[in-house]
Amino acid sequence: MPPESLAFVAGVRPGVAPPAPGRAPARRASLQGRRKPSGRTPRVRRDVLFWLGCAGFALSLALVTTLTPHRIWGACAAVGYVAAAELARRTPRPWGGRSAVAALLGAVVVPLAFMIVVGAAQSEVRVVEHSGGLLLHSGSPYLPHPGGVDDYNPYLPGMALFGIPHALFGGTPFADARVWFCAAFLASMLVAARSSGRDSLGADGDSRARAAVLLLAAFPAVALPLAVGGVDLPVIGLMCLGLALAGRGGSGTAAGLAMGAAAALKWTAWPLLPVGLVLLAATAGRRAAVRAGVVAVLVAAVAVVPVALADPHAFVEHVVLFPLGEGGARSPAASPLPGYLLATYVPGGSVLAMAALAAAAVGVAVSLAVRPPRTVVAAADRLAVGLGLAMCLIPATRFGYLVYPLVLATWFRRTELVAAARRVGWLVWARVGRG
């Protein structure tokens, strides 16, 4: 047989060197690895689905709400979330920074800037800005004789500090109280994330902390109040910071400063004090807990006591009676939660709601004494349960207050939730792939 025939049978073209051993199988394996399995549906990444779900929520809110600031937010945020989903689809690495930035721009920055220009905001923003002016001119953020609902300021004196830039610089964009709400919240959450970075974020703590705060701020439950004017977010940020610092131990001074600053803003932060101090006692000892308690009380007292003594009647009318629905005007914070329903439709319901609230507080206190939390996650869970009960039982409340337990219950276990989501995603994909 001619040599050319032998080469043809061997699969080698004449004049061409035979392939090296192992190269052809490797090439075939590489080609097979690039091929998609036949008969299987391509997997949609979880981050793409997440951003699309956020877009659906924002668009639905824009279509059904009657509030102008919420409608503006919904339209802008829907576009931002769709852009984030498209960027996530094109990015090989899941949960990329570009998609989070797009979501933050669409859900916070753009609607906030637009609403500042057109003068749209929730009523809380105007209340805080007015209280800042009153604090500068009269020494008290409370009107002595409030007439309508807009004249009431249900926040503690520390909240008026966010209104001082507006009182000093008028209607300039950076004087808007929402800008300072955002700055306080983001700064507090970033420091809180870094404080717990060694344990939960690994060696690359700073970059992971920034990514975590970015994703949190872009989440609809947080992005909406950031844009329209949520006075609760700086309170939540300082509460998370106080818990994070208490979980690290130390002397307790820094944790006391953060907890006292939160307590000077709003009554909703006061349940943080017993929980944070019990956590600090477990991580750093009783002496550090006592020191933190003294610092926290001093910080809150410096902000609250002088104003309360200057006009006790106005202080009680604004920050005690009005939030409980017992002031000269009814609070607009009304959602069909148990406390509101009791106070509205049951004779003597306000007393019953307050009794249930007191019983819930006693229950949380007993749980702290019987089984004190020894980790930040356990303390945050205990605080979330207590605040969740309080938000449901207080006579004048609304659904927006539930952002407190939502952030507290998820923020400190964010790595656990991500790992659980990954496991669920792989299980779902395995089932879909087999089908």
C-alpha cells in the first residue's frame, strides 16, 4: 500500500506532522465544555432576578400611590433597577458594583435631586427643617401652642440638628434635610460594617463593607425613605453602629456615644440602650457596660433635658402626647396595625394598646435577664423583636416603622443570608436542570 494511503487511514494529511499525544482529546474536551447542555433552560442569575423584582415593586408603587413624592420615586427607581438588571446580566461576576451603582443612582440620587429641585418631600422633612429654625431662634424646636398637624414635632431635640443647614442657608440643594439624613445613615452603616468586618467580611473588609452598604441603600425599603425623606434612617444607622461597637467590646465609650446619639433623635432608639448594654457586658464586662451606659445617658441628656426644662408643657405635648394620639391633633401616622385598631375601634382601646405595649417591654426585659445575648446577631434579633412588637402595638404608627426590625434582623446576618440564598439557588437550579 502506498505511503499516502497509510497516512489517509491513520487520519493524517500528507506533509502534516501528526498531532502530539493528548492534544486532540484535550481540544475535544474543551469544545464539549463550551457547549451548553441540550434540553436545559439557561439559568437566570439571582442578582438579575433581584433587580427585576425591585423594578416591579417600584413601578407598581408609581402606578397605585396617590403621594407625589412616592410616584416620582417609583418612576425613577424602576428605570434604575432595570438598568441594574441589564448591567448584571452583562457582567460575568454576580452582584457586581456597576449594577449596584446604577440602582443607587436610579433609586436614590436621581429622585432625591429631582424632588429637591421641584420642592417635593414628605411632611417630615418640613417638620425637621422648621424645628431647626426654631431651635436657632428660640432655643427650642417646639412651638408653644401648635395648631395643626404640621405644627407638631414628635422628635427629640437632637433631630432638629438636621434642619439647621436649611435654617442657615435657605433653599440651597445641600441644605435640604434629606441630604443630611442620607449622609448620617450611610456614614453610620459604613462604620458599623467595618466594625464587624473582621468577623463577617473577611480580610477585604473595607471593600466588602462598601459593597454591603451600597446594596442596602439601593434596596427599595431603604432607598424610598432616603429619597422622599425618612427621619428614621439616621436613627437606624446609629443604632446599628452602637450594636456593632458593643459587639467588639472595648472600653464602651464609643458604643455609649453612638447609642446616646441615637437616643437623642427619637424615642424609637431607646430600646437599644438595655440591649446594647447587656451585649457589652457579655463582650467586655460590666465595667465597660456601666461606662457605656453613663456616656449614653449623658449624651442624650445634654440634648433633651435643657429643651424639656425650657418649656415642659410644649415638650410633653409634642414628643409624648402627640405620638400616642393624645395631643391636640391626631397624628397622621396611621396604619391598620393592632395598636391603631384598638385605639380607634375599641372603647378604652388606647389603654389596652399601651398595656399590651408595656407587657411586651416587660417580656423583652425578662428575656434579657434570663438569656442575655452574647453576639451582635443575637442582640440585633432581640432588639428587632422588641421594636417589631412596639411598632405594632403603639396607637399611632405606620407600616414605614417596620424598617427598624427589617434592617436590624438582616444587616448583621447578611453573610448568612447570602450563603443561604446561594444554597437555595443551587438547589433550585439542580432541580430545573434535572427536569
